[in-house]
Amino acid sequence: YSFTPYSFTPMYSFTPLRYCVDQDTPIAIVSSDGEMGYVPAKEIKVGDSVWSLTWNDQVDELLDPTAKIKFDTLETHQRIKTTIVAIEESSKSSTIVVNDNLDMRFTEGEKVLAQQGDEISFVELQNLKKGDIIFKVTNESIAGIEVESLKVIDQARTVYKFNVSPVDTLIAGGIVVHNSKV
């Protein structure tokens, strides 16, 4: 008897992270008093409680995160506690800042809740245009703010992709974002 081991050539593909939050962008955490507090993305750890936004029409997080999700209204929104279940860190050579506000700094592919015309959906940051509306969340409300500028900053930065559960949205830089699974 003889034995010949089976061999194969593994095939790997590398897809760079597109949906990421900059290291210094503040993430809305559940503070010790149960309210909304903020810490930089670089300080978030697996197991941390953070705030997410959900509403009646929201699609279950297990569905394809690349699917275009459309909402008729955000009137039924609820801010809920959710948990960081995974984090993926990487480095990017450039990021985009919204409205010259360094608190709203993301990679070009980060999906933000936006209204373009009459349609409300998650839109990749690079596809936003001046005049589109993004949604700012406070302790008590959600309000639309107009996109006035998108500025690319060419500087190496550490960025983070967060997986949160049970709802896969996050409040980063004060606005609603959606990260696909880590």
C-alpha cells in the first residue's frame, strides 16, 4: 500500500475594507447613566454597548448588506442599545470628511443613511452629492442635515469596520451609518 497526499493550491482573494469609520470619529456609546456618550472609534472594544437606530421598515441584519434598502419614512425610529460583536481594523491612505467636520470622517464606501430626492436609503459616502440630506441623531431626536461638502483627505489613517447586533446600524460622528458584516 502507498499513500499519496492530496494537494491543492489555495485560492485567496483580498478585498480591501470599504465600509469603515475613521479612528477619531466619535461613536455613540451607552454611557454609565444610560444616556448617549461618545468615544473615538479607536477606543471601541468587542462587547461595548453602543446606540443603534431602528425603525419599523428596517430590514433584518442577516440579509445581504450590499442590497439597496429603501425607507418611506423615518418617523417610527427608535434608538436602541446594541452590542459590538466584532471589529476589523485596517489602514487607509485617504478618508472623506463631511461638511468640514472632522467628527464625520469615513472611508469612501461607508454607508450613511441619506435622502437623495424622495428616496431614503443607505448610500456610500462617495455617492453623496451637495444638497443630499444625512441624518443626525441626538438623545431625543433625528434630524436631517444638508451635505454642503465632501473633502478627501490624503493621509494614512487607521479605520474600523464594526459589526453590531441585534441591529447593524451605528451612530458615528452623530450620523447613522451601516457597516456590513466583519
